[in-house]
Amino acid sequence: MTSRTVSHLNDAMQHCQSVLDQCPVGHPDHAAALTNLAYACLGGYIQNHLQDIDITTSLFRETLALRPQGHPDHASSLYNLIIALNWRHRKESTTVYIHESAQLCCKLLPLCPEGTYLRSIGVDGEVDYVICKLPVDASDEGIHLRRNILELCPVGYQLRPRALDLLAEALETRFKKCGNIDDIDETIQLRREAVFLCPEGHSDRSRFLNNLALSLAIRFDNQGKPNDLDEAITLYEESLHLWPVGHEYRNFALDNLGGALVTRFKKRGDIDDITRAISLRREALTLCPPGHPSRATILNNLALALITRYGESYVSEDLNEAIDLYRESHLLTRLDHPERHVILYSLSRALCSRFMHTRKNGDVKEAIQLCQETLVSLPSLHPDRHFSYRWLKDAYLSRYQIHQDPADLSLAVENSRLSSRHPTQGFPDRIVEAYNWTIAAEQHRHGSALEAYSTFFELLDAHLATRSSATSRREAAAAFHHATSLPVDAASCAIRNGNLRHAVEFVEQGRGQQWSLASRLKTPVEDLESANPQLAHDYLELSKCVSNAAQSSATMINRAAADRAATEYRRLTRQWEAVVAEIRDIRAFSRFLLPPSYEDLQAAARHGPVIILIASQYSCSAIIVPTSGDLLNVPLLSVSLTELNNLKDRFARAIRHASVMGPKVPRNDLIVLLWTVWEEIMLPIVNVLQHDLKLNLRSRIWLCPTAAFTFIPLHAAHPFQTKADGSKESCLEDLYICSYTPTLSALVRSRQMMKKRVTPSFATIGQGQPGAGKGKALLAVDSELKLVHKLVPAAAKRITISGDTATRAGALKALEENTWVHLACHGKQDPTQPYNSHFVMRDKHLTLLDIMEKDIPHAEFAFLSTCHTAVGDEETPDEVIHLAAGLQFSGFKSVIGTLWEVNDAVAKHVVEAFYKYMFMDLKDGKGVVMDCSRAAWALNCATHAVKTKVPLEQRMVFIHIGV
């Protein structure tokens, strides 16, 4: 600034001061004089002539006070103060001034719409400065301010994408600190809009693509949704394309894409992913030479990729290079860097791996110290404390495995406990840690094993409850496919600890998780309606809302719409959970919708013992739940899980072989297998039933198989031996009337719903001509329908749906409107997505999901004369997700299903015999009412009656499920 300019400025300030002196407080021009003086002072500050800005801002504040809201010059006074505060922030970079300026902008813009004088002289420029310079503040107040600023940027405003992204950044930061899934969901919604507003060719598109991908990757880490990871990689690839060689941000694109590929490699194991990830990050490191601000981050991330590959290939060069990179990154990172803890526990992890290879105690000692240092630095609720606990656990466990010091094992378990229960980390990571805890506790025979199993099931249940549809819950559960054996392993652990009740609860909780989550919105509330009608009404209404939200989200393809629907689903779920909590405050309803206790489950055995068959890698056994008295454990010492899996595969081959044999050809392979089932599995159980329980012949029993047992026809177990007197040895179905149940809860629920009896109506539904590409014609279907129709008591209302009327909608309507149903058509179990298992109709498939979404409390009985209706998928066998279970879930109390393919030409003999026995006491509408609980007895009698007409595999294909 020249001396002449300074002189002019001083003259102006003196003149303005003189005018102000002549316009004291109360003078009509006092505010104008203050403004002129303030502008003169501001000019000096801008030109670096005056260092003190406090006088300037004080003058503008005093002017604003004299021109309150409603004053014609109020808007211009706000604008003047904003200019001063922005200039002060430019020079001093002090957060408090830009915050105040932002708050004033929120007041100013509504007062000066487009076309007004202030908008023409530069208001937008000052607002733009505030939008871009306001620092990220993840506090509630900071996010509220960002929301207000976004409202000032309507669609079409050039800085709206930037305002969207900055609000998203604040929400994402809060999510990282607190772990609230709603924050990351909203972040993704905001960033989707930002990308949408920046089409191809827009200068900011690449940045917003990268940021959206980053948020999707974060949500994947927290929630485990596969689509998020795939979409993130696609966006990163596009972003990398827009930042070619030479672009200043290319290193970020390379690093981020590399990180997503590392994550995908961990999930899917494709070696090409980890190889490319390392290559991308090496390229990124070359773009960040010593002195580059991002070098420490890239070093750390390259090390992570190398240590990940080491976990697969165990090449020591990868491990040693990773440690060197971590150390260099550590040296370059400031003590106050917000991500320093990540480098520390990552280095700890690498050192721990090297300790297991070299057994140098210095490595594991340093690993422990590094994790402890991260715990000191992180706040108590920071999500990343989960990883500090996890790697600290690994260090202690590694040292225990080498030195066998019990103190190390205790410390490892305690850190497993802390890691899996850390409340602000996402469920997937905590579930994995709980699973690892169960493995370690079993391997080292630690007393915390039962606690570890319980923790796993609690976390998985809570995780699945966040998913709004049955399909997404099943996908979420399948992500932990390595843990599918945990229900039976937990039960085995409880048995080994002498706690049979806990074993039953474990099997029920793990085996029926999908069904229990779906059924909680269908729980009968008659008792609650008597105790508190208003609360019952609120519960039912919210249950409908949650169910509707779940069904609508299940059909959404648009990702943004699906994200919004998921947020709405969680909002409704929180309201629903609040009502449930209120219900549990009533003494008589303290366990409302909680996992059932053994006392609740024993009701399943009210009409006969339930036999739970447990197939675990640790032991195979059966638990008998009696009608009264103590549980009985039957060790199955002659079989192992490996042998059961082999037996299951041999049955599948024998059934396929029998299907192409003549009806009179002996089924020798099947006979040998059924004898094995009798000798090694069912005979020890029968001995206990006969000698300990004194169970009468022809009493009812229920089989509840798990794991490999679910694929073995246990009901058909047979000794195939002759006694000394020439009579045949009794088989299982000679001794008892066998039924199956998917879970004990399903049987209890069906019995409870038996109270709702209505006038019977019978629908026969058949589709023998399904159409092109849907399977071969079933020539015997129409004759089977006529046969059934003739055998049904005349007193029952009867309808038949077949041919062109047997459509998806027609069949679904018949299921809803009738209490008894006979279904004859093609049935298909989908091995990869069991909720898509279906009955083949003329137009569209009638899927398991279609059936589950219906609530048919008056339904009683269904005969499924179709293929594969009572066997689940191999990926999650303990969830028993099949068509027969779906009908039971929707309301049918008693169901006849099939284990494999049905030959419709011979099945009609079983069908005819079944209905003759079923209705044998109903003569011309007289006698007892139609009773679905007779179905198991009728099926037992029918299969005995048709021995000479129907081959063995076609007799044993039918099973009874339910009451």
C-alpha cells in the first residue's frame, strides 16, 4: 500500500468519524454513519493497513442491532457483517467467524430472493465462500448448520452438489465416531444426488463419484451388503478413468480402488483382486514421493494389501515388506493424526503374524504395546476400539499358543468379549469376532464357550433384524456361511457341559432365526388385548406398518429408493421396538417376543416327545424332550458328522438310481441305508423311548433334525430283520406315528392357533400342464384331483382349481380362502435362494415368499403332492426354509410334504389311501369333525397299505409336518 493510499484511507476514516460524532445515538443517521466508518476501517484491514478487525466487526454489529428484523435495511446490515466476518476468516482462518457468518447467511438469503439489489451486488459470492470454507463439524450443531445451508441451495443452484457433499461428509464423520447406520444411509442418499447433479463432462463429477464410492465401501464394512461393494468398485473404476495419468488426484483413485479390491478379495477369494490391488497401490506410492502429504496413508494401505495376501499365500517377503511399510508410515504420522491408531494396530497385526512364524518374543510384546497405545488414544465409544481389542486378542492368543500361559488365554478371551460387544462397531465385524471367540474357546477348552455362542446368536439376530425383507435377511445370514454349524456346535457344547436345556435353546435360536424374525410381526395378541387393549392396538398397527415397509422394499430395484426405504423401515422398527419394550414392562408379558426359554419350548412335547437330532463336528447326539420330566440325552456314538454327510450323499445317489428302476425291482441300496439309519441313529433313541420313557406303541413322536440329519429320511429307519419266530422286526413306523417339525416354536405356535377353528372348506389345486419351459406334463394330476374331491366329506365346502384357472393368483386366493388344501403340480426347491422355491402354476410361479407374506390363521391342513417341498437348501440347512415350512408359517397347522421327486403315476395310490384313512370316521357328514391332527396317523396307515403297489422310495418320500 502506497503512502498516498494510506493517507487517503486515513482521511476517509477521520471524515467518517467526524460524521458519526455529529450523529449521536438516537440520531436518524446514526446507523448509516456507523456503517460508513465500519467500511472505511474494513478497507484498511483488507489492504493490510489496519491489523485490528475487532473495531470493524463491532461497528457492523452495532449497526445490525439498530436495524432489527423488519427494518428496511436489516438485510444490508446482515450482508455487511458477513463480509467483515468472511474477510477476518480469510486472514486468520479462525473457525468461530466462519460459523457465525454461516448462521447469518441462513438469515440473509430468505430476505433477498433472486432479482433483488443485494443479489446483484455479490451476496452469492459471500454465501459461496461460506459453503466451501465452513469446516466439517460432526457435532449435532454443526450438522444442523450444514442442513440449513443446504436449504439455501435449491436445485439448480451451482453450489448445491458441493453443499450436499459437505453435509454428507459431516454425517459420515459422525457415523465413524458413533456408528449410527442412519447417518451413513443419509450420506449415501446425499452423495447420490450430488453425482446426479453432475452429469458426464462436469468438472466435479469424478470427485463426487469417488466420495459416493467411499461411503458405499464404509457401509459395506458396517452392514455387509454385497451390492454396496460391487457398486463402489464400479464407481471407483469410473473415477480412476476420469483422473488419468498426470492428474493431481490420481493417487487417491488408485488407492481407493485398491482398497475396495482388497475387501472383495477377503470376501470372495479371487487372487486377481488382491494382485491388482497391490499393483494399484504401488503405482499410488510412486505418485507420493518422500515429502508428499499422502505418503504415510499410501504406505499403510499398501502394507494392508500385502498382509492380506500373506494371509492367503504365507510368502514371508510380503509380511516383512508390510512391516517395513507400516514402520515408515508410523514415523511419518503426527501424534495427533486422527488415523494414527489404524497404523498402530495394523503394525501390531503384522508383528503378531511374524511372531507365529519366527517365535521372536519381541514381536508379540511390541504388538501388545501398540494395541494398548491405541486404546489409550481412542475415546470409549469410538468404533475402531473394536479393532484394537481384536488385534490385542490375537496377540495374546498367539503368545498363549506358543507359551501356554493361562493368563494370556484369559486376556485373549476378555478382549474377544470387548471386541464383539463394542456397541458402536457394525454388526458384521462383531459377529465375525464372536464366531472367532467360539472357535478359540472350543479349541482351547475355555469356559467362555457358551457365552461366546450366546453372543454370536444375539448379534446375528440383531443384525438380521435390521434387514427389511426375508430375502435380504437370508442373504445377510448367508454372508456368514462359515458359521452355519454354530447352532449345533453350541448345542453340542451345552451337552458336553451337562446343560441340556441350554442345548435345546441354542438349537432353537440358531435353527429358527429366519422364521422367528418373520413371525414376530404375526404373534397372536389375544391375551394382550385383554390386559391392555390400547397397547395391543398400537402393536398390531405398527406391525402392519413394518411388514408393509418390508414388502415394499423387497421389490425395489432403484438403489437410492431402496436406501430411503431401508431408513424408513428402521424408523418404523424403532417405534415398534419401543411399543414391544412397553409391553414387556407388564409383568405377565415380560418375555414377549424374546427367544423362547426351555419352559416355553417344552409345550411342543405336549402330545408326544420331540426328538432333536444334533449333528456337530464335536459330537452327534439326540435330545429327547418328553411330555413331562427331565430331558434325555442319547449319545450317537456310532456316527460322526463326516459319516452323516457321507450317508446323506449315498441316499441322494440311491434315490436317483431307484427313480429309473422298475417298480418290482428290489431297492437293495436303499434297504442297506435304511438299516444303517436304524442301527446307528434310531435304535439307540427307540431304546430310550421304550425303556426310559415307557412310551406306548403307536404313540406319536416328532423328529426335529439338524444339519446333515435334515437330508436323511429318519422316519423310514428299518431293521429289515426277521425274528426267531419268523415274524418281521418292527421298524420305526411300526412302533410310532412319526411327524417332523422345523422348530419347536413352530409346533407350539401351530398348537396355539388350533383354537381358531372355522367351518371346513377344501380346495384341490392342480396344474398338470404348466406351459413351455416349466416342466413336463403331469398326466395324472386331473385324475388325482377328482379322486381327492370324491373322498372329501360332502359336508365340507369343496372347490377345484386346475388348468387355466390354476394361476399364481388363483392358487394364492384358494390358499387364503380355504382351511384344507390339496396341491398337485411341479414343485421346485431353489438351492441358492430358498425363498424363490415355488409351485409351478400356469402363468407365474407361486413362491415361498408369496406364501410367507400371507397370514392365514384359520388354515388347517395342506397336502403337497409335489416334488421337493420339505427339504431345505444345503447352504443353510438349519434354517429349514422350504415350501412345507412356509405353509406352516403362514398358518397351516398340519402339512404333508415331500423329500424328493414324486412319481405322480404311483403317488395317487398313497393319496387315495391317505384320504380314506383321514376321513374313515366321517360317514355322510356324520361323526367327528375334520381333524388335521389325524394326518400323521393317516399317512402312517397309508404307506403301510400301499406296500405292494408303490416302490419303497415313493412311499417314504411323503412326510408329515406339524400337529
